[in-house]
Amino acid sequence: MSIIIFKVALILSIFQFAFSKKLQFYFSAFIQTIIIAISSYWAISAFSISSKVILPFIPFLGTSLNIEVDQLSAFFILVINFTVLTGLIYSKGYLQPYFKRKSKVEIAWHYFNFVWLHISMLLVVMLRDALAFLIIWEIMSLTSFFLVIFETEKKETITIGIKYLIQMHIGVVFLMLAFIWAYVQTGAEFSFDGLAVYFQTHNPFYLFILFFVGFGIKAGFIPFHSWLPHAHPAAPSHVSGVMSGVMIKMGIYGILRVLMYIHHDLFGIGIFILIISLTSGLIGVSLAIVQHDVKKLLAYHSIENIGIIGIGIGLGVIGLAKDIPVLAVLGFGGGILHILNHSLFKSLLFYTAGSVYTKTHTRNIEQLGGLIKKMPKTALFFLLGALAISGLPPFNGFISEFIIYSGMFKSLYASGLNTDIIILFSFSGLAIIGGLAIFCFTKVFSIIFLGTPRSEKAEEASEVSASMIIPNFFIGFMILLIGFAPILFMQPLSQIVSAFTGETSAIQQIIPTLNNISLSSGILIAIIGIVWLLRTWQQKKQIVSQKATWGCAYTGANPALHQYTATSYADNFVQLSSKLVNVKKDFNNFDEDEIFPKEREFKTHSSDIFENILITFPGNKLIVWLRKIAVFQTGKIQHYLLYALIFIFVIALLTYLNWI
């Protein structure tokens, strides 16, 4: 019965275009609530019976295409549903200003694609047939493309959307080649399950690399990430939250699904994943630090956190290869839990950044400041997300990173010098990533929310509507729940990890430590609460007055002159990593005899070195070549007829010479 209701909901989504602008949100909410309820029921059932839930979906190529939900699929279903639900609620307030300049069809098209992005992500994690999977994968890319280019009136947005779509198609080509390669070599079924036959009798490394590139483009691993820092800022903020929170995790799902079928020659695969992940984490957070666009900054942090997830998975694979159960279990466990954690704090950060953009109409950090007084609720939730993404206790990001750290510490001296060196490098890399994340979000929060407003846009800001605040409460609750009561999530996490490792005793062993962390977190919050109450009681007896903050005896100048800017805050880091972050400064120096200096501007901008090498440089060369051959496009019919005659003559000549 549930599968029939699910299919009816898919069909009903077409009627999105029949409703007025005001009712489209409610119709979309109705459809997605049904989909969330049914798919979540399947996911919970898979966890409760510790087995697959298999349901017939549709006839496909003469057979019945089934939906299969195991524990891995169930985990992703729940993560997808929660994030999409919060994004949908947030969209109600965020899209309101667009109603004046967007038609009924445009708003309906947006919600239709939002619904089908949700559906396609669910089907991606539930289908095993390779052809059906690739079709749904393409639908996921197309729907997200239309969501990214929502503001079609901006030429830059269209350009970004096309680049995104091209790279998604490149990714699917790699996936097709990988499935075809396995099918041709074995003749087994054209599905994920057919990969098991290939991996049993062949070296898995090269086929895995093909899959990794295809899925890694979607996930945003460096150097396959160049679409991500552009698409996230261009998209509406509820779309950015869903894309960063769960859509890029479909790439992680694909990698994990392929790994489930590989049971030998794992060491090289683990090292490959680990190197790519450490590189992604370190470079992602470094490039985030130098950004001025808050959404682009958050996009680079998505790359960083994909790196952290990959570090856990890579260590888990190495643990399997070297027969170190504790490293395998805690590596996979921390990496998989971080998928959930990142979906929470990253969607929260994108929603709050979107709220700032809604009220200030700018994403430039340098034009903000002082918003904690104008938007206190938004500031509080942004701070919560910033603390969580920085991996600080007592928030959820700390728990998943702690599990990965625990796996590394407990595995030292377990399997020789070489493995210990790998673990120490991983530990150092993860620690540096965490430290740089704290540095970055200290900059972001202080520049946006503290100090004094740097522009009229920030001066005139106000708090957003309730529909844009409510989702933040749901996400904030989950962040705190995982941070304070991680033990609640250990049992389902064990079920997922056991599919990769076969045992989960290390998770059971770490539970007492997690209990102590929960207790310590509770004590910390209690102490903070007591201090706050004492301060409140003491302040009641004092006369409190508000005056301007001391500004070195001069507070009347431009705010940029008496408080940090984003550029100055990160300047020391830029000097240390100039080759990596590639920051360019535009400024005309003063002449010695320039007694009365002319008005000048100081600008900085960074570029992604990987994007320059892999995308921009080849793309520019191709454009130059295309312009050269454009001479043949004369617009004269006689020239085109001549080209056709030359082509026929060449074919005839080659045929005569038996060359074709």
C-alpha cells in the first residue's frame, strides 16, 4: 500500500502548475510530506528488522524494477528527508520577495524541481539497477540545474548553471564507463550487485578510480570541485542548504555503495581516498578563509567537510586492509556520522546566510557588521552553526571528529611503522583543518555580526520572518542532541558500519567515553547557566547605560578604519599561503610627490589554482580555437553548399582508396 501512495504522490507533483503563487508552497509541502512520511517509514523499518526492505516499483525493460532499502540507504533517506523538510519551510519566507517579479509558472517550476530533486535523491539511494540509477542521477542533476538558475535574469547565473550541468554530465560519463566496464568483463547483471562479480575476480583499483571520479565530481572532492564554489552562491539559499547538506552527499553514497562490494586489495584504495580527502580538507578550508562572499566561503567549507568525511572513510578502508578493526570501525563510523552532522550545520549556515542576504541584499562580508543587534536570532543560529562546523564541544561536529580521532589513537602501534606514519599524517592533517576552520569562522562571525555596520545595507537590516527562523530551531535541536546525547545514535550507526566491517565492538567500547563527554557537556552548560543567572541578578542592582565603544579617541571615521575588515583579518594567513590561495591585490601606490592623494580603491580577489589549471586555461584555449575556425561560418549559402560538396568528394575518394 505504501508504494502505491508513493507513486501517486510522484504523479500528483505534476499538478504544481495548477495552483496560484500563494498556494504552490502548500501543495509542494503536501506532496513532500507524503514522500517524507512513506520513505522514512521504509528507512525506520530497515533499521528495525536489520535487513533490506524490498518493494516493486515500476516495470522496467521487461522486468520489475525494485526499490531496495538497506541500513545505508535508510540512513541517507532520513538525512535527505530532514534537510529537504527544513529547506522547504525556509523557502516560504525566502521566496516571498521574488513573487513581485516572478510569474506563477516560474514559481511553480521552481517548486516542481525542488520536489523532484527530493524524489531523485531518494531514488538514487534506493535503486540498484545501473541503468535506472544513471537515469535518476541525470534527473537529479537536471532538477538541481534548474534550481541553481532560478534568477535567470542574471547572465552570470546562467553561465554558472551551464558550467555546473556540463561537469555533472562529465561525471555521469565516468559512471557509465565504470558500469559498462564491469558488465563487459563479467557478463553479470548491469547493476550495483553485478559489481560484486567483477571485484571477486579482478583488481578493484582501476574500476574504483572510475567510480570515484564520477561520484567525486558530485561530492566536490578536489580537484573535481570547480562547479561547487560557483553554484552554491548562485542558487537560492534554501537550495544551497539542500545541495550542500545532502545532494553532494549522493557522491559519498555512491563511493560507499561501491566499497561494499570490494573485499580485497583495499590498501591502495584507502591510501588514494585518504590523500584526496586530506588535500580537499586542507585546500578547501584555506580557500574559504580568503573569500569575501559569505556563500562562496560556505561552499569551500563544504569541500573541507567532504574531505573530513573522506578521511574517515579512507582510514576505515585502510583499517580493513591492514586488519585493524578499531580503525576500520571508528573510521567508517566517524565519517558516516559526519555526513549527518555536516548536513545539519551546513544547511543551518546557508539558511542564516540567506537571511542576512534577504535583509541586506549583499553577500559581501566587507559591507556587513553589527548585525547581532539588528538580527539577534539569525546571529545566534549562525554562531551555533559556526561552533558546530569548527568541531568544538559540546556540538555535533565534535562528536564525529572525536570518533575519527579515537580510531587513529587506538590504532597506533597496531600494524607496523608504515601504518603509524599514515595515521600520524592523517591526525596532523585533521588537526590543521580543524584549527583553520576555527580561524575562518572567527573571522566570519566577527565581521558580519560584531562591531559597527560598514554600510547602509547593514545599518537598515532587521530580523527575518518566522518561517525563515523555524527551520533553524529544528536543526539547532538536532545539533545539540547529537552533541549532548551521542549515545542515542550509536546503535543505528553500528548497523551501518557493520555492513563494511562485519563487527562494531569498537563503537561499543567508545560509548563510556561518549557518556563522559555528555556529562562534561552538561556540567559545562550548567556552569554557564549559573554564571548567567548570577550576572543577571547582579545587573538588576546596577544602572546600565549604553555609549559608543572606545575607539582610540576617534570614533567618527569610516568603520573600516577602526575595526578589522575580512581582508586585514586574514592577511597573515594569505602571506603564509600565497601560492595556494592565489590572492591578488589591486591598488595604485602613492607617488612620492603626490601631496594631495587622489581617491583610490583597494580590492583583493582570489582564484582557485585547480580551477585555473583544469577548467579556465583549457576552456580559454578552446574558445580561441573555436574563434579561429569561425571563419568558415560566413552566412552565405553558396559556401555551405561548397562544404557539402567537398565532404562528399572526400568520402568518395577515401572509399575508392579502400581507406574506409
